[in-house]
Amino acid sequence: MTPELEFHIPADDVPDRVTLFADVILPLPLPKLYTYRVPYQMSDEVLVGARVLVQFGSKKVLSCVVARVHEEPPKEYQAKYLLEVIDEKPVVTGPQLRLFLWMAEYYLCTLGEVINAALPSALKLSSESQIQLHPQFNIETNEWPLTSHEEKIVFALRQKQHLTFTEVGQLLQLTSFHKIIKSLLLKDIIIIYEEIAEKYAPKVVKKVRLASSFTTDEETLEELFNQLAPKPKQLDVLLKYVQLTPILQNLRMNEEGLEKNVLTSNPHLSLSAINSLLKKGVMEQFDVVVSRFPMAEGRGPYLASDLSTAQAAARDQVLETFEEKSTVLLHGITGSGKTEIYIDLINKAVEAGGQVLYLLPEIALTAQIVTRLKRVFGDRLGVYHSKFSDNERVEVWNGILSGRFQVVVGVRSSVFLPFHSLSLIIVDEEHEPSYKQHEPAPRYNAREVAFMMAQFQGAKTLLGSATPSIESYYHCKTGKWGLVNLHERYGEATLPEVELVDTRQESLRKNMLSHFSQRLVHDIEDTLHRQEQVILFQNRRGYAPFIDCNDCAWIPKCRNCAVSLSYHKFSNELRCHYCGYTERKPNDCPACGSTMLKTVGFGTEKIEDELKLIMPEARIQRMDLDTTKKKNSHQQIIEDFEQQRTNVLVGTQMVTKGLDFEHVSLVGILSADSIIHFPDFRAHERAYQLFVQVSGRAGRKGNKGKVLIQTANPNQPIFQRVIQNDYMGLYEQEIAERQKFRYPPFVRMIRLTVKHPEARPCEGAAILLAKELVDRLGRTGVLGPEAPHIFKIRNQFLQEIHVKLDREGGNLRESKAQVLEAVQALLKNKDLKQVRVVIDVDPS
């Protein structure tokens, strides 16, 4: 029989004692909170927002967050005891818990999914079953016969005190080994237990210092020098230590010591001499816990007079509008200096004792912004994004709780941080689709969550964009939000000149050099000759969208998804951008054997490759998902471009978002048509935003910038809007169409995606779900089902249903409950066990 987990279970409560229960949020997709009994001795320790350790199921041990403490036992089951209290103070604040509850309800997901996304991995404790030898087992007196596998395990446990189940599998090279474990348990040779590992570990630095007996006075220190004179290598270590630490000025400074690696990494010092001094007790080694974010050297004075007259007026108007409205949209053209206004407002909030969250859509933007903010806020500034390690994220989390960080710059996941005195949220480039989380749940939009954060904490929200989303501008026009305009560029900068290049005509005239028009090549050469910089935008990464056979038209397809494989030349592989499947590029066609394989289309990698052939003297760098996988790669690419170590930057949408480069005077958009023609009601809005944003990178420091847009159809109306910087024309056209055809902001949308490994059951389930929805919501609000453009991803066939819910006159909460009920009714069907339904509220 498998031994029970050996946890301390308290004696029965004394009759007069009050028995407490705790509702906890487990990091699992459970529809309800789970209730545990609080041992009496822990009654004063269990706090709402703190983590506790519980046993869930027969063996699994998990950490979870306390949501409520009360005296009501659950009626449906016998409550188990809490095992342990992890935190002395809450790690999740009250406003956070309210926000998490709202997110679960609004985005139709579970509270466990929200908490799982919110907490850094290092704050989530985990357990794994481990085995060790039974304390009474003796190999000499053992009477049980052992198989070869059992002998291996026993031998390993005699060398090592315990093994995890994973290690047992690796030792035996078996995937199924539980019968062997069970046999050893029945023979009382091993026991199973659970070990909980706290993943977060503080950063520890090893330091050295002189033993205190040598720092009582200067005479004692001088005598030590004399004693070491016959041993020059040890004397060199001591001299270097004294040189690097100010102990001769103040002997007490010896207590702080010196990082050991400063001495051990010095090629002129002997490692054995260092160890000898430690062994003799002349020096001593000790550990110090340090921050992963070292304190800044200080902050410079912030000068409000740095703002131009227009910026100062916009800042004052924002502050005035905040007196009446909690949300304000700053509509400032590209290069108008919105960031300086943000910094001024942040400074005012911090001086008043508040905390500020500065949201950015892309990690690429944080490098530039952080450098500017560090000059003003120094070590009070925290940074939070996905490239940080788990331990770094925990340090930021704890730094906000402790009050160390008053300003945080981060991407969408920053909305989960534990602010307690938030007074201002800034959502820069508020129109960006990057604020939307697609997978996994919760599928939230950080911009929308920011509004609720502000509401729960009594903070103000400032949105900023040169090309606001149609929904945001509509809220301003209808008076729900405040609107501040800033329509002049900072300093002497002017908006760039935008020109169209007709690639169809250029091809007929044989003026195309591969994917570059002669006009674009000439302007690039001219720009580089003036020692200025160029940005080239292509909204597709990789070398080519696909390859095909010139003879039989064979195209390689992903084995898991209904898409062609993209060719990446650097790694010489075909890659699926949806599931990550890769395979080597074939030398000949698998279908007909022909060697006539050619690439079709082009991505950023091909642009970089061809430009190097056309202009070998150019210093070119590429910025896309493939080149920015490493932690600091964004920062390095941007720094190289800022310092003009590179003069041409080729990139995807990453180069369009808020970057500020002083010497860029030319922007080239290589394939504009692929952005416009997209099956989505936001296609024209997104295309306009992309063209204007990437155009705005040019001519920001006084020089007149130029933008060349290559297109096969220059008569597209959207190009005239871009050339004239006509946002209002775009807005009026879009808002009229959306009202006519019932799209946001006039309705709220929910997309339900039905998934199944087979096509026909997927379609059948989607039809049933649509019927359930129509029965509850009516036919007019339910569209579909239909297969999406890409109808298979990761071996799952897809069908989509769109639900439209009126903003006016309807009960949104009740309607969403009906959607959830329809999904649950479908999933209860025993014939549809493999069906999965993904609910996406406010799909982007």
C-alpha cells in the first residue's frame, strides 16, 4: 500500500475555538473556488492575498492564493486542512483580487487561469513525487528478490538520498515504470513523498574581506603587510584588496568587503594565493543577497521647461480634463513629443506619492524609453516584460509591494502587478493590437484591463497615439473620454513627404531590381551618401512565404496546419509560423523529382540578403521575431542603429512602433498591398495605422524626411489619406460603415472557435453550438459557423462563430452568461468528448 503523504494534521478543535475556512484560487482552470479548513494554529497567519500550500487530489501539492477567510464549511465535500502558510504578508493586493475577478467574469474564463497568468512562475510552488529508501531497509538483511530494474533503483538511492519520478524514468530508460515503483513499495524498500520547491531564489554574491582581527588599528594592518612580505603572491592579493576598498581611509569600510570574483578573475593574481589567505584566516568569505536590478547612480533634475509651448499646453489640457474625466486620449502626430509629456505627468504623480504604470505594446520600445526615464527617476523605475527571467520578475513584483519602484515600464503583462497606490496609467500607442493576449486564457486586452485597474484604484488613464483606434476616438467624440490634440512636431521637425511608387508600371519599364524599384534604390544610395539612415518595412519575416516546384507546382505544406511552410535561408529550413514545425529545405521536388525549386514572395530575411548584394558597402541589420529571440537582442539592435554602427534597418512591425531615431531620413514600405487586402473589418484602419506609424520614423530632428510606398495599385483611397495625414477622413468613413454593418464600437463581439482533430465532427459541433446560441440570443446576433481562412492549426480543425451583443439596451452580463451556458451544454454531449471551444471576448 502506498504510504500517505506525511503532513502534520492538527488535533480536533477545542469546542470553544472558532473554525476558519479559506476559499483559495488554485492555478488551474476550475470553475469555482475550492475551500480548505484552516488549522487552529494557523488561524492568525492566513491572510487574504497570501499564498498557502494545499493538497489537491490524491497526491498533487500546489500553492494557491487565499481569496476569502470565513466560518462556513463547504456543503458538497469534506474540507481538507491547509498544509502550510507561505507568506507572512499578502503577495496579491485587494485591488488586484477585484481586478482578477472582473477579468474572469468579463473574458469568460476561470479565476485560476487569471491567477496562473498573473503570478510569475517563480512565485508558484510545485511538487513532484520523489522516492527514497525506507528508513528500516537494510540491504544486508533484505529477503526480497530484486529484479535488475529494482537493483538499479536501490543502488542509485544508496548513492543519492532521493530520486524524482523523472529521474527514475531516465535511470531505467523507460516511459512506464510505475509497476516497478509499486513493487518496491510493497516490499517496504522505498517510500514516496512530496517535496515542495520554492522556485524563487534571491541573487547571492560571494564577497571577501580581511578578518576583523587585522583591522583593529593601522599598526596591526601594517604588521600584516610585513608578515606577508616573504610571500609576494599573497602580498599582491592583499595590496589589490586595499587598493580596491577604502579601508585605509576608514577601517570600518572593511565590513562591506569586495566581490570575490573581482580578485579571482584578475589574471595578475594567483588563485592559490587567494585560497591560502582564506584558509589561514587572513581573509574571510561571506555571502550577500543583492538585487538583480542594481541601484542607479542617482537621478538628474527634471526640468519642466524642456517642454515646448505646444507640449506644455497639451500637458495643461490633460490635467484640466482629468478633473472631469478619468480617461483622456492624447492624439498627437508622430514626432510631436508625446513621451516628454508623459514624463512630465509621471514626475508630477511620483512627487505626489503615487505609483505609475507606463504600458508599451512591444519589448523593442522599452530600451529607448527606459534610458530616458532612468535619467529622471533613477532606481525608482522598474521594468517588466517577458524577456526577464522568473527571478527578475519576482524582484520587480516584490519591489512594487515594498514601494521601491514607483514607476514601472512594461508590456501587457504589467497589468497584473501588485500596485497599491496607483495614480496614473499611461497606455502608449493605444491602438496597437499587441495589447491583446491571444493564447492562452485569459484572452485579455491590456488597454481595457488598464481602465478597470484605474477604476479600482482611483487612478487616471492617459491613452496616447498618432493613429487612435476607431473605438477610442468614438468614445472621445461621444463625450465618454476626454480628448487632447497635439498637431505639430517637436522642435523644427516637419512631417515627412510621402510618395507612391507604382511597381506594376516599374516592372513593365524593367525598372525593378528584384523587389526594389530603381527609385527606392537611388534614394537609399543618396541617403547613405549623406550619412543618414534608412528604415525598410516588410510585414513578413523569413526569406520567402513559400517555395514551389517550377515543373509540377508542388508547394511544401505544414503537416499540422493548413498553411504553406515559409523558407528561412539562414537556417536553410522550412518553418511553420503557426505551430513551429520545421523541416530541411529539399534539394529536389518530392513529388516529381525536379530540381527546379524556386522561392515565391519575400520576407525581411530576403530583403536583407538582396540589399547586401545591391549595396555591399551598406551596414544592414534586421529586426524581426527571428533576430530578437535572445534577452537583450532588441536593445542591442536599437543601440547599434542609434550609434550609427548600422545605417539600414530592415524590419517587420517592430520598427513601426514609437522608436525615435535622430538620423533616419528615408523610410521604404516594400509591399503595401498585402497589408490592405486582409479579410477583417479593421483591415483599412490597421493599414492606415501601420503606414502612418512607420512613416513617422523619418525626419524627426529637423531634416525633411521622405517615405516611399511601393504598391501595385496606387489608386487605393487609403494612400491619399496617408499622404494627407487625414485621420479624420478615415475615422468618418470607418465609423459610418461600422454603424451600418453593426461592428464595434456599436456592438461587443465574442468569437467562439470550435476545435476538433477531425473536420466533420468539428463542423457538426459548431452547428450544434450555433443552434444553442441562436436559441438563447436570437438569430441576428449570431454569425456562422464557418471555417476560418486558416482552417487547421496544430492538428486541430477549426470552425468559428461570431456573436454580436448590442452595447445599448442589453444586459451584457446576462448575455455572456447565456454564451457560457451554450458552450457548457455543447460540452456535456458525450459524443463530443474531443471538442474544445475557445471563447475570445473582444477579438482583435
